[in-house]
Amino acid sequence: MMSTPQDRLGEVLARIDAAAREAGCDPAVVKLIAVSKTFAVPDIVPVIEAGHRWFGENRVQEAKAKWPELRQRYADLELHLIGPLQSNKARDAVQLFDAIHSIDRPRIAQAVAEEMARQNRRPKLLVQINTGEEPQKAGVKPQDAREFVGYCQGPLGLEIAGLMCIPPVDEEAGVHFAFLAKMARELDLAELSMGMSADYETAVQFGATYVRVGSAIFGERPPPRP
Ligand SMILES: *Cc1c(COP(=O)(O)O)cnc(C)c1O
């Protein structure tokens, strides 16, 4: 029999619980973000109906097309932006999202700070770290992290909740998760957004407080259009 998104959600939650217990962590600390990018409203509804409330999208435009109607139907949803943000989308992002995991340069931080003041909204903010120092990947270089977080907290007056990373595909994720966890401790930041379908249990063992899981819940995504 084919598994449903509800079955798969239950499976992922059970695995998170087991991984946390095995690592001696409190499972309640780990929040599962169901990444619904590329999936349409009818695909998302069953997961909400199954009781899940935390969702992630990686594009502002796509989220804007899908989530306002869902928010009207379900009052207590939490929507997280996990993909890169352009400063011209800061207004929509601050309006739509409860958390932004991808703050990674001064221009973005400034634009988000301005919009937060203008809209009187306070999404939770995380700084993305490019732990693998990959040229094509978003995120602050590890050696610049302290200065950048300080800039956000000081001159911009932003509360930074934690750090996020996406490890290089061809490297052992655990090394990157350990590195990010150490950096968060040194910077005195509580939240750690790390781990995807392939490696969320590893991330939990290294102290993730948010795991971002898409295909393990919603199924394989169609390949991106050229
Ligand atoms: C798509 C995406 C995920 C989820 O990926 P899966 O492998 O489908 O779990 C997590 N984080 C980010 C930043 C993403 O873009």
C-alpha cells in the first residue's frame, strides 16, 4: 500500500523523537519544519489536517501565492522562509513569514530591519552560515560570522535567534552540524536550523532545534524548470 503524507509525517516525527532520545536530548526541543516548496495547496492541506503547524518555503513569490488562503483557514500556522532572500522581497518576506532562516548579508539585514520597523512585525531571524565555503551557496563565511551577527544585533538592533546551514552535498553532514553547533554556542545563540530529508536524524544528534524536511514528507519534487 502507498504511504500517505500523514504516514510519512508520523514516521519523520517518530524518527526525530528516537534520534533525540538516543542523543540524550529533549525531543520537544526539535521543531520539524515541513518544507512544502513546489507542492500545491491540496498537497499541503492533509499535512495540516494531520495536525502539523510548522511549514517552510524557499521562495517568497511561491509562498505568497499559496499561504495567505491557508492562513485564513488555519489560524495557528507558522511559516518559515528557508531560501535565499533578495532585498526587494524583504517587504513581502516580513509580511508573510514568522521566521527567516537566511539572513546572510548587510543589505538583507538592513532591508529586513527597515520592514520590521515599518510593519511592526517581528519574525524570528536566523543567520545562514556557508559552512562549506562553497562559492555558489548563500550564507555568511564562517570567519565573518561573529562580525556579521554583531552588526545585526548592534547597529541594526535585530534579535538573532540562531544559525542555519546547508552542508555541501558531497561531504559528511555531521561535521558541518558539529561546526555550526559550536559556532552557535560561541555566539550565544539558541536556535540551530540544520538537517534535511537525508540527514535530519544526524542533525538532531548534533543539537538541531529546527530540522527542515521536504521530500521525506511530501514525496519527490518535480525537477526544477529550466
Ligand atoms: C528544499 C529544502 C529543504 C528540504 O529538502 P528535502 O531534501 O526535500 O528534505 C531544506 N532546506 C532548504 C534550505 C531547502 O531549500
